[in-house]
Amino acid sequence: MLVLLPPSEGKAAAGTGPALDLAGLSMPELNSVRRQVLDSLITLCEGDERKALEVLGLGPKLRGEVLRNLDLREAATLPVAGLYTGVLYDALDLSSLTGAAAARAAGSILVFSGLWGVLRPTDRVPPYRCSMGVRLPGIGALAGQWRTVTAPVLPRLAGDDLVLDLRSAAYGAAWKPVGAVAERTATVRVLHERIVDGVAKRSVVSHFNKATKGRITRDLLVSGAEPRNPAELADALRELGWTVEAAEPKQAGTPWALDVVVAAV
């Protein structure tokens, strides 16, 4: 199983390990674009600060993020498992996994990134700021750049396995499963169900959507469940106590959509 995750804007304050070694990152086929994006980001941050803030979509109070990007080549790194601190990653708590669960996380989780493309939990990078929606000078839209190199790589990684795609739309644009891989792919929508005047009403809640996706991923890793397709994934989640509604796609070559219904958020 491959689990595709978005990153988080929230990150650890600093690393504690050696400086960045691009050659040591997984998926070396991505390194040519990683190098181009890294060079363009650092050049942007070395120039006019106001322009850098504008391009990166940051307000003046976040100028420290621009300054941090200047030192990406020399800054101390840390494993991706300890890098992200947002809602999804707080619920997933990758760094606390041990033994077989940690090994499953290392082998199955892929984190998409505007700067690095795709990372595994064991990859070491410094804290950074560069979302997938950024258009860097000389490079343009990052999602399009990453699609060119992920298209041949990720289907090989997926093989015949299930793909659980928990990414947001911006990061989903960096690789879209097609054909047989798409048919083994499941996306998840989290619905909050409440009883209002005796009637069940459902709504999508962004914050708890992320937290639930983190909990689902952790449950699968800890349990050792090995679903081979979206239907088996739905069954595995039900066995873990989740309420899941799944419908087989009506069109060939498209992912399954699973609804996870929660009463408490």
C-alpha cells in the first residue's frame, strides 16, 4: 500500500542533523527538478524581500520564512517523520511509531512537497517554506514541473498495490494516478454527522478532515492491515471501528471515493 499525504505549512523550528544531501534522498529520479526548484527558491529569497514574500504568498510577519529559505543548503536537517507539525501530522504522530509500524510507514508513506517533490518519512531535509501553489521565477507552476518527473516514477512504486490518496487538490496535481493504478486508488472524504431536530445532517469540516486522515493512516500502520484494493480498504477501516461508505466507480480508470463518517470531531 502507498499512502499519499500533503505536507503541512507548520514545521519543526530547526533540524539537528547534517546539512542537506540531495543525493541521499529517495527517488533520485526527482533530483534534477529538486535542484532547479531549490536554486530558484534560494535566488528568489536572496533578492527583493517584498517580491519573495509576494511570490511565496506570505505576509510581512512571516519574513523569517524567507530568511530561513536562504540557508537551505547549509541548514541542519531532520527526518520527514519529525518535520511537519500540522493537524494531520499531529494526529498521525509518525515519530512515535516503533517496530513494525515504523517500518510500514517508511515503506508506504509518500509526502508531496512543493520544494522536494515527493519524500519518504526517513528522508532528511531542513525546514523550508514553499507550497505547491507557488510559481517560482524561471520555473513557473511547481505542480506541472513535478508531474513531468513523477509520471514515470510513482506508478513503478505503486506496482500492483493499493494507493490511498489523502492529498489536497493542490498537491494532487503533482501526480494523478491513471489507468489500472487509478482503479486501485482510493480517495477519502470525511463527513461530520450530527442529529438536528431528529434528522441526520452531514457536513465537510476542513480542520477535522485533516485530523481524521491522520488517525486513519496511523490506525492502518499500527494494525498491520494490508488491503490490496479500495474495497478491502473500506473493510479494513470498518474493522478498525470507522464508519465507511464506499461506492465502486462507474467509469473505468478512475479512483474510488470513500466517505468516512464521524459523529465526534
